[in-house]
Amino acid sequence: MSELEISEKEKTPKKWQDKVDITYEDYFRAPFYIPHKGAVELARELEGFMGKEKALETVEKVFERLAIDQAKKQVEEKPINSFEEYKNASKESMKQPLISHATNLIIVEETSKKLSTNITECLFAKTFKEMNATDLGYIICCKPDFATTKIYNPKLNMTRTKTLMQGDECCNPTVTWEE
């Protein structure tokens, strides 16, 4: 099979499965910017038509809906029925390359009903700062966490008083299990 042929099993060109050898930091920079550069440019354009407040509200709704849809798919595949299951899923997600390479995340407290972490470095925040778009970065990358936490299980509650995206020295999400 040539590179251009489509694998029946994968339904995609084989070449799309090839690995790319770039750093995570390069992945977050031009020309890649992950999909966020387009979202920033689109939001800024919408601000001219709708006003800043309405444009940000629209972007927020879209990205929250996308995050919720993704969380629902995850829960369909693997429901979270206890806090132990949530902690295990969280720890597994922390090992995923995009998270482990794009953030410096440490667990600061773990009990049977509480998981507190600190994120002291974040390429998402760095990228949005470089684009002068931390207002959008917060509503695209950070704010949806509150809604998705409840999707994983309604007994979960997330609090966060600091984010790197908003200029703090760290992000400090804490998730608790409330009976």
C-alpha cells in the first residue's frame, strides 16, 4: 500500500499516522498554535460586530459546550462512580503527553474526599499570553473545567481561586466529593 492509500482499518491516509518530531513548545507556537490562534482571531473579529462582552460570551458558550460533549463521551466510555475512580482517572490524564509535557502539575493534597493540585507552568497560559489573549484563554481552556467536573459525576465539586492564565503564580484546582 502506498502512503496515499487509505487503510480500510483506519479509514485515514496512513501518512496521517506518522509521528512529527517537534517540541511541545513549538507545537504551541506559530504556525501551529494548536487551534487556539484561529479562535482568538475569530473572537477578536466578532468583537467588532457584536461588542467584546457578547463575543466573549459566545466563545465561552461554544467552548464550554465542546468540553461538556468531550466529558460526556469520556463518561460513556468509563463512568466515574466514586471519588477513587475520579482520582485514578485524573492521575491517568496527568500522564497523557499533552498534559504532562504542557504543564507542571503537582498533587498538593489527596484524601478520600479531596484532590488538590497546583499547576506552576502551563504552555496554554504562555501561548495565550504571547497572543495577548488571556481573556480568551481563560474562557477556552480554564473555565470549562467547572462544568465538566459535574459531568464526570454530580457529586464532584471543583474550586479554583488562582490561574496562571489570569496572572497568578499558579493554578490551584481542588476537587471534592460531596455526598
